[in-house]
Amino acid sequence: MNNNIFTKLLVSCTVLAWALLNLSPLKEQPYREFLVDQNTYDQIAFGKILEEADKRVEEKQSKTLFLALRDLGEEKAYDYAPFFPELNVRDVRQQNKRNNIILRRLLMDAQSALKYGLDLNGGVAFTLKLDESNIDQKSDFVREEQLKKVVEIMSQRLNGLGVSEPTIRIRGDDAVEVLLPGKSTRQNPELLSTLQKPARLEFRLVHRSLSPRNMSVDKFPVSYEVLINEQEDFKTGATTEEPLFVKRLPEATGDIIESAYATQTDTGGFQVIMDFTSEGGNQFKKITSGIVEENSNGSAGRLAIVLDGKLYSAPSVQVVISRSGRITGTFTQREAMELANVLNNPLDVPLVVGEKYEVSPTMAEDAQDSSIKASMWGAGLVAGFMLLYYGIGGIAAVISVLVNIVIVLGVLASIRATITLPGIAAMVLTIGMAVDANVLIFERIREELKSGKSIKTALIGGYEKAFSTIIDANVTTLITASILIWLGTGPVKGFGVTLAIGISASMFCSLIISRMILDFAVGTLGMKSILAMNLFKSSAIDFLSYRKVAFALSWIVVLIGIFGAYQKRDTIFGIEFTGGDEVTVIFDKKLSHADIATVAREHSLGEVTPIYQTDIGDGKEWLKIQTKPDFGIQAFEALNDAHPEANLELVAETKIGASVSDTIRKNAFISVAVALLGILFYVAVRFEFGFGIGAVVATVHDVLMTIGVYVMLGGQFTAPMIAAILTIVGYSINDTIVVFDRIREELLLNPTTNLRKIVNVAINSVLTRTILTSITTLLAAGTLWLFGAGVINDFALVFIIGIITGTFSSIFIASPVFYWWHKGDRRHVEEKEFLPNYEWSTDTSAARSK
């Protein structure tokens, strides 16, 4: 084994080991058992503490074991650090904070490394109601606007806390429902209080000379109130309390803050830095200038920072401040991050927690099982095809794709991401791109072999010639992913994160791992053949001769689809987009998702989503049925008639808002638009502007045609369909760039050939790769469509349409647009691209065909 192969093997094993380490544990462990396993000191003493905690939970003094242990630590001064020395938190001096860090860390470590979304694994939910004392009872408009604002702020706060893929919607006319995947509130018991905070931040003056410690109550200044300033000695962990006279009326409020973020202090604690707006900076400069002007004899005035009536810090003001300020206090890192997040997204009114309950997966268990089986069959068919068609190359491809999947999952686990259908959609795309990269390389190797080169030389040449194509195709898709992360929210952002990780892993696996395996097979084992079959012969089809007919017909289909979507605009969007009715039902017999879906189909009820929920307090189970507007009671009556044995009883009916907010929809459109501009810019710089125009037109064509055909087939748009459409964007760009890269190569290799022939030769050269990639992708998507269930089935259908349109557009849309842009003249291309200049003869010019 040469040094090059050994280095690649070492790097590959290191990356794979890191990913596998992050994926452990694969299953969630009971918290109590995990604590016992992790305790490495004095098991008897810690066992007694656990027994005390268990008793508190049984007697309902504490809701969970986590809270029981936390409360016991505070009440009886238990120190948990000695029991878990491996966590190494001795640098945290304050015992209660140290205990909190330990308990939270162990709670997180007990969870499975991979987190699954509401659609796959259910989660917890709660309602947040507006405080009625802060609402104008006569104004429905004010109430509605406040609820919309709450939904927006909840989304921002949850994203800031790292809780991926929440569902947030208006419920009734006075509440917001928040659904979190997994057991997010148990992992962070303070999450509810953080979400509720109205964040009324005030900057108030502290009295310069008077102190409550040496005054009687009847002499307190009327315009001031007493607030306690807590200070911690980070060396000893001791906390002291300083009562201060703080002015009742603020000098400024949180409106002056532009952004806030948590940082570590020089003493090892944490603080929150606040950057002011330009107007806020001027206001704060005026406030601090007044304080500094009154300073005398080394005595500095103080400015109190008060959040929701609690004094966080009261720093001395010795210099004029105009750009940023800071909040110090006895913060843990998590507390500082939560405070910064609340300051960045302040609520106008306080919220009251209503119901709290656990919810079942929105995707039925039988649908999950069938979809998982379909995915396994699809993956098996793709692997089988690659092994059969490419032999040794197929083995290398399958291994690299498997490693790719492990790396993607490992990275997702390391950042605590939640796996949902949008994330799975991104993984499907990245797996398709990983297979495509290997197919592209193998077909290049085949071309090198046909030219008479040895297997070693062909292997080197194949990778060298495929390298730029793989980089260009992946970078353009990475641009899309980056913009989706930057501008997107909710499922759009989740899709972008998974896609970005997948692209990076795909490039690593195709260029490092598969190359290492083939180098070992050829260089070390001395194999003379690595590609098994070759069913597709070279073609010489004049694709451009069909461009006008193909272009016209395809855009006619697009226009018909757009018209059809417009005609059905009131019915094509699912409950996530439109909101609807929700009926709450109690029952004697639990109905399956399949039973409910059958009744909905027989009575033409449209989209019906059943969700079983269990009250966290008393354990009572309910069934919530979500339907289109004005279909809730109808759905209940149909179910009751069809299944009298269930003894359904209607408890409540309410209206629910859209879980896909206007902000998410708007940001999705903006993200795609900016992504297209980014692609145009990259391709224009990397290739030439005409290539960029062709890529953008083809991508827009694919998205519009996919939507149109899907609607004409009776499809309805739900939240996962956003991810499906984004998948089409990625697939279309990848396919188009492969063709364009070959056109550019042919322009360099054939300096006297006219542009029409160049384009046709390029398309024919990559035609085998296009067919093989389409076959492998369709095997996976087709299996999901035939044997999957629920939204997986819908997603697969959209992807199949996108594969067909993407393959079509790279040949009959992108390339002809590039050709038309340059008026069929290669000199027009060379004037705008960094290509060699050639002398043109009269004969060659005449040979150019329009």
C-alpha cells in the first residue's frame, strides 16, 4: 500500500470514527438508569439521593426526576459534582449552578444522538395564552395582530435556542400552540418560562447617595423603588445581595437595542453584550453623558439594567457609552444565551401557559413502517444496479455512499439537529448526487479506456476530468443551501442545513473514499478491469434540431400547470398553509390512522390529520382531528357513524392557524430567488454569463413544470412539499452544470468546431451519465412512490416529476437557451469567456450553423 492510499485511508477512518462516535447512543436511555451508570463515586450515597428524588416524583412534589434532583440539591445543599468527576465542572464555584450543569448535561447525554421530528416521533406541546389584562377586549384586530406577533417571536426564540423544526400556530382567538419534537421541554425544563418572557428591558438610574440599608421605610424616596443587586464572587462562589434605590421611571427601554449576544467575562462568568441602534446609541450617549457630568471625587453614578422587574446588574458609569452596553450578573452560559435570545425577540405582552401534553407522530406508524421498507428496497435496488453495472467500481460507489450517509447523520447528531421529512428530502438529494458523482467518474474512466489508455492512466485521467464538473455541480448546489440557511426559516432552513452537510460529505466520499478503493484495487491488487458492463453506445443525436418544438411544448405544459394551480388556488394548499378546524374527541376505542384516512377518503373530506395527545398532568388521552376550514364537525360525524364501537364524544371545536407562517412562505420564495441570482453570478464568473442564464431559466422551468404537473395530477401542497420543490432546484442545477461543464471542455478541445456541433457533442457525451443517474434516482424515488405512504408518497411523486423535468431541461432548455443567447456563434462565447483566441478562416465561419 503506497503512502497516498494510506493517507486517504487514515483520513477516511478518522472521519468515519468521528461520525460513529457522534451517533452514539442510537437509542434513548432512561434518565434514572443513565445516572446510575454514569455515577463512578459512592454509589450507595447517590442511590439514597435517587430514592429521595423518586419519592418526590411519586408524591407529585416534582414533575420529573430532573426537577426532583435539582430541587433536592437546592433544599439540602447536595453537591452532585463528586459523583460525576468525569464531567469536570469544579471551575463552577456556585453549587446550585454546578448541579444544574451536571443534571442538564447528563439529561442530554441520555437522549439518543439522533433527534426525530414531530412527523416521525411525536413530541410535546403546550399552549400559550395572551394575558387578558393586556388585551383590548373590544378589538379583534389588536388580538389577531398580537397573536401573529407571538407566532413570529416564538419561531425566532425557538430557533435561537436550537430547537429545530417546531410547529407554531394560532389556536382559537386567544392562544398560540407550540409543538416541539421529542422531549424538548424535559431536556430544558426552563424552556417554557423562557418562551413566556415579555422581555420588558429598562435602563434606570440608581440613586447616587441614598441606600435602603441605613434608612427607615417611611423615608424612602417616592420616585424610587428598592431592587436587589445580586453579585457572585467567582473565586468562592458566594453570592451577596445589595439593596439599591432604583428610579421607577426608565431612562430608556429595550427598543434601543439592535442585537444582543452572550460572551464570557475575564473572570470566567458570562455576560450579555447589547449593540444599540443608531438612534438608541444617541439616546444612550445622552443618558451616560448626564451621569458622567455629575460624577465627582471619584464617585461614579450607576445605571440599573432591569428585565421584567428584576435587577440584573447596576454597573458604574465612568465614560460616555454610545455603541454598546453589557448586562452582567450571576449567569450560566445557557442563561446568558437565553437572555440574549429574549432581548433579540421581545414580546409586547406576557403569556400564560395553558395545556401541556405529549403528542403522537403526525405520520402514522404503519405509514412510517411502509416508507422505511420502501426506502430500504429503493436503496437495495440502487446498490444492486451499481454493483451489477460497474462491478468493482460499483463496490467503491456503494461503500462511499454508505459512508456518506453515516457522515451526514454524524454531523446532524453533533449539532443536535432534528431529522424531519424536509431533512430526509435533503438526504435523498445528496445521496442522488453522491451516486451521480461516481457515475460521472466511471463514465469518464470508460472514455479514457476507449482511447487506448491503460487502466492506471485511465483511472487518473477519469478523476482529473470529472473533478471540475463535480466541484462546479456541488458548489452551485452549496450556494443554494447556504442561501436557504441564511434567509430561510423552519423547514426551509432545516433543508438547507442538511443539504449543505450532505454536499460536503458527498464531495469527500466521491473524491477521497471511492478513489482510495479504486487505487487500491488497481495499484495494489493489480486488477485490470473495474467496470463491468457497458449497455449504452456512443450516440450522435442532433438535439438542437428539436429545440424549438421541445421548448414550445414544455412551456405550454408549464403555462397549463400554472393556470391549473391558479384555478385550484383555494384548494391546493394544505392545513399547514391555510389553517382550519380542530375537533377534540374522547373515545373508548382508539382508531388507527388508516381507519381515519379511509373515512376521510370515502366522504371526500380532503386533508385530515389525526393527532393523539396525552395530558402530561393526568395522563388522559385525547384525539385531535385537524381538517380544512368548516370540515371539523363533518369529519367527527363521519367517523362516529363509521365506527360506533369507538364511542366518540366531541369535547371541543376550535380554529387553528397556519403552521407554515406567511414569514416562512415569503422567506422560501426570497431564498429561492436569491439562490438563483447566486447561481447566475457563480456560473457567469466560473463559466460565462450565457451559461448562467441557461441554468437559471432551466431551474425556473423545472420548478414551475413540477408544480404544474403535480397540481394537474391532483396533488396538494403541504409543508414537506416545500422541501420537495427545493430538492428539484438542487437536482436541476446539478444536472445542468454537468452538461455545461462538458460544453466548456469541448470548446477548449475543438477550437475550429462550430457552436451547434459543440453543444450536440457535449450533450451526447454525457447522455450515458444522464440516463444512468436518472435510472438510479428513479429506482429510489419510484420505490418510495409505489410502496411508501402519506406525505412520503407525495414527496416521491414530486421528486419523480422533478427528475424527468430536470433531465429534459438540461438537454432541451438550458443548452438551447445558452445557444440562443450567443446566437449560435462560438465567437460570441469566446469574447465573454476566458478562452484562447483562434484565427477564423472563411470556410470555418461558413460552417457555423444557426
